Amino acid sequence: MVDLKNISRIYFIGIGGIGMSALARYFISKGVTVSGYDKAETSLSKQLEKEGIKIHYTDDINLLDKDTQLIVYTPAVPKEHKEFIYYQQNNYPLLKRSDVLEKITDNSFNICVAGTHGKTTISAMIAHILRDSGYGCNAFLGGVSVNYNTNFWSQIPMEASGGSEKNICVVEADEYDRSFLKLKPDVAVISAMDADHLDIYGTEEVMQNAFVEFAGKIKPNGLLLSKHGLKKDKELKAPIHLRYSLQNSAADVYASNITMSNGGYSFDVITSDWTLDNIVLNMGGMHNVENVVAAISVAHHLKIDSEKIRSAVQNFKGVKRRFEYIIAPSPLERAGGEVFIDDYAHHPEELKALITGAKTLFSGMRCTVVFQPHLYSRTRDFATAFANILDMADEVILLPIYPARELPIEGVTSELILNKMKMAKASIKSKVELLNYLRTSKAPPTGGGLEGALFITAGAGDIDTLIEPIKQIILNNKNIPFWG
């Protein structure tokens, strides 16, 4: 039996993953010597190295830590991985990421946010409100908070008054590999249970039943906050069960009086028992208004002061790659300007929320979407849905499928989506071809009365490596009609 309190050296296989890196940072904060492997260098792994973590990018048993006391691995690690096999054959203790997170949170007050989409932003919002208000928490996030430039932070010493004396953990509860079933929530949020990860669950019904099981893990007197209208709503059982919504007044908590301004929103949060008015969210996407309704509901449940909640939401800067403004809207350059939004959206419902939200905020702009499909299995399962949603844009450029943990599936390529699309201006390009196209494009905006250019990149693969090059191309090509 591994006792994390006695660990002084730990090794991660797949340390560059967003969930794995949060755990690595947790152990660094405890003074543990951390090292690990990942298959490719990324901006996140570079930052981990700056924080004192030794990382290598070649699967080589001569490079691993033979003095480590524990190996943490991602469920996506291939079975033939040499380092993984070495540790197995030499009887080192190995734990999945979810097992380690279970041990860390075993005796804490846990706020666990689950859902096939929305969970990263909601968990980051909750953790930010708790930190900004002085309530405090440990945060294990599935994205990098822009406010703090990290996906993990430890409980900060509380204020003399108003702070929590409990050990609080805000945890993004991942449904992949059924990891979230190892958590024990005091407060649970379920934002969505649309079909996903069918390579793990097989059917949508089985996947949704896992969310029902997750709700059943809530501790006595605990709260479940679920999105209004979930298919399995009647089967979700909890000591306290509240439903939240964007604007549906049939829910227990919802937003009202929503107005748009300069890429963000102001609104009121309404319930039968309390109201929090004049909320300002400096983040795009109506789905993010709904996300912050959930976060505010959790904060109110914890009895955090209303003015502190309002202030924290207003200074929340978002999560990297979640409706992130790479080139933000400027009120002085609204007509003929450029807006560049990047998002992690890789599920049809996420992509729909992204494009709908962006086009609503910037309805006068020509919309170009660059989308990188993530996983062969997801592309196969949702090709028609992806095609229908992408048809909402004025132009779409598809990148080749990012395989992640999967081997190719015969007949499944980005053309599967392209062939189902109805729009004329859609194409498939490699990353190099995309950049060359954007540098040289002279295509005029389509339609009449369009002002400016809205550019969106979306996907969960390595499309983020294109963000800076595309940004520079846009900034250097304002005189080209393609950019408005």
C-alpha cells in the first residue's frame, strides 16, 4: 500500500498531459523530487522544466528514474511502452493518475466538476472565486488558468476572518476511463452527459449511467448541481439536488437580464431564495454565462460573500484555449477589425457553443474556422454532427485528424467530415499549407455588409502550436481583404 506522505521521489509517464502535470505540480509543492517522460515537448512541459521537473522525450529505460518510489501513469500510455514495461517487470509501485488523485482527496472537502464539456471552465471559475475571495482551495484543473498561469495551486493561508478552515479541493472530474468514479464529492457539478468516449463506454447509455454512478458518490448532506434538462435527471440522486440553466426559469438557478458588451456579458443570477445582480463576465460565449451561473451557485452554497463573488467573476480572465481571445475585440476598431478566438472544442456540442457564441458576439464579421478533429473514433462517430455545425461558418479549413492515443481506422480521415459539408468554401490543409494559405490569401469577404474578420481555431490536438504564427499573420496582413 503506497503512502503518499512518505514519497520523496516520484516519476510520471505522460507528465505533459494536463491532468498529469497538475499532479506533478502538487508533488513539487510538497517538496518531492519529480521527473518524467512525455512523447513530445510542449509549452506546458517546458514550463514544468522551468519549475524544476526533469523531463525527457525518448522512451528509453536508460533515462528513467530507477530510484523512484512511485510511478504515476496515464491510462493513454501504450502497452508496449518500454519504460512502463521496465517498471512493471521490476516490481515498482505503479498507480494511474486517477488513483493518485483519489488518495490526495481522500480526506478533503471535495468540489468535483464533471461533464462531457464545460467542466474545465466551471472548475477554474469555482477555484478562482475561492482563491480570489480568500476562501482558499487546492485546485486540480484540466486547463491552464489565465489569472495564475497554472492548472494547479495549493491551499493558500486563509484570512483571519472569512476563510475556510477545511482542506478544500476543487477537482476536474474526468469521465475518461471512468476516472471520476474514484472521487468522493462533497459538492458535485454535472454540466453535460452528451455521448463521448464511446471507445471506452461502448454506448451513450452506458456512459450516462456512469454519471448517475458518479452522483451516487456524493457524501451525506452533499450538493449535486446539474444542468437543467439532462437526460438522466430523474436518476441523479443526491442529498441536495439543484438544477442550473442559462436562462430557463424552470431551473433552480439561472441568468437573467443578459446584455453583451465588448466581447463579454453583464447579467443577474436568479433563484427563488436569492439574487445576485450586476454580474460582469469578461469572457465570450453564452455557454460561459451558463458556466459561471454554476460556479456562482457553488460559491453561494459555501456562503462566500456576494460582493466577493461579484468581484472575483469580474476579474476572471478565463482558461487558456477556452474561448480565449488571442486578438481581442477593440471598441475603437470594431468596424473592419480582427478578432481571433482559440478554443479546445473537440466535441460537436462544444464546437456548436463556440461558433454560435462567437457569431452572436461578432455578427457583422466574416467567420473563418480552422478545426483539427481529435481521435479517429470520435471523427467516425460524429462526422455528420461536425459537418452540420461547421457549415455555420463562412469558410472552414480542416486539418488532418490528431490521433492522440489511437491507431488509424480504415476509411476515417478528415474527408469524412468534408464530404458531409454543404458549404462551398471548405478544404483540408496540412499545418504548413494552412499557414501559406493565410499568408497569401486575397479572398474577399463573402456576402454584403460584413465588417471585419472573425477567425477561430478549434481542437484538442496540437493545433495550439499554430496560434502564435496565425496571430502574427493576421496582425501583419490587416491590409489584405481576407482579414476585413
